[in-house]
Amino acid sequence: MVSTATRPASRPLNFWICLGIPAVTAIILVLLELTSLDMSLANLFYDPVAGDFIGRHSYFLEDILHDRAKQVVIAFSVLAIFGYMGSFFVERLKPFKRELGCLVLSLGLATSFVTPMKAVTAVQCPWSLEQFGGHEKYSELLSPRPQTEKPGRCWPGGHAATGFTLFALFFVLRDRRPRLARAALVFAFALGSVFSIGRMMQGAHFFSHNVWTAVFCWLICLGSYYWLLYRPASTTERVSKAEPVGA
């Protein structure tokens, strides 16, 4: 394993941005609970004549964009685990042991937090609500849940996490391959957004469910990076970089 002493310093990390943007997003999401935005967006995908969401029985949305896409991300996660295990024995992988470990940790945490939180929050899916042909009553995220024999399991968004968990790639690559890291960030955000919209079209989640998921996945990946990989430049290193050539 490459020791902390021999690893080069990380690229500067602006915590005001990395923590500020998700914090502001979370505040906005809480305030949106006072509006009908979630319902209004869900109505865009609901067909009152058919009495169902337009994508509820879509082969592409369910079998391809949900099942197959999830399997691809799971396969990638398995490869990451094998890569990390191999970094203990394969010489070419040993310099990347910490990065691979960070990747595995981020992927694991950013997907495993979803199920316990769904059980604790018991938020209903749009397709279960009376407004959309179901039998359950709607309640805001921070409100008490109405009595029911079938507690919801829809907050945060599980499939959205499958895409947003790839924020991990951005952090793993940012110090070694910054340009590729930025591409990975765009890819993860785009994939998570596509997965989110697909599930909204099926009535599985409200808009806010998926944005909360993105916030949690970002913070988990950021925390894993900070704990395992981030190494700020020392005073000596900062001074040496600031000195003009020939000083």
C-alpha cells in the first residue's frame, strides 16, 4: 500500500462548495414540503383515463432501465471488490489499493443505506396513494404517517442511488486523473437523473425522493474520500509551489 508519507498531496478541495451545495439543497427540499411540487410533477406522468402511471408497465423502464441497468452497476461493484482484493497481490494494482478501497467503501455505503432508511421513514410511493388510484394517504416527509397495514418503502429512492453511487468515481479519480474525474461526475449525475426520471414515470418515487438520494450519495462518497484518500498539502508543499522558478 502506498503510504501517506509517499502519496502526493491531493488537489485542493473546497469544502464550502462540497458541503454547502448539498446543505442548501437539503434546506430547499425541506421547504418544498410546504408546496405541491412533488404532486404536480407526479401528475405529469399519471394518466387519469387509464388510472395508472404512463410508465408503470413499460418494458424498457422496468426490464432495461431498472433491472438490467441495476445489474450492470452491481457487476461493476463486484469488479471493484475483486480489484481491491487483487491490489494486495498484483503488483500493477498495489499503487491503487487506497483508491480501490475507497471505491468499494463508497459503493457499498451509498447503496446499503437506502433499505434501512426506507424502513424507518415508511414513506408511501406515488402509485400507492389515493390521488393516483391507490389506497394510502399522502403525508409529507416530516409529518406523522397515517395508520396503515402496508407502510411505505419509498424514501429515499433506491434505483436513483444505483446511479448516484457512481459519484464515487469522481472522488477516486480527482487526484490522479482530474479530467476523467469531471467526466465521471457528469456521467454519475446524468445516470442517476435518468434512473430517477424513469422511476418517476412509473410512479415509484416523487421528485424529492431522488434529490434526497443524490444528496446522501454525494455526502457518503465525499466522506469516504476524505477519510481514505484526501491528503491536503502541507505548509512546506504549499510554499514550494508558490515560489517562483529560480527562487
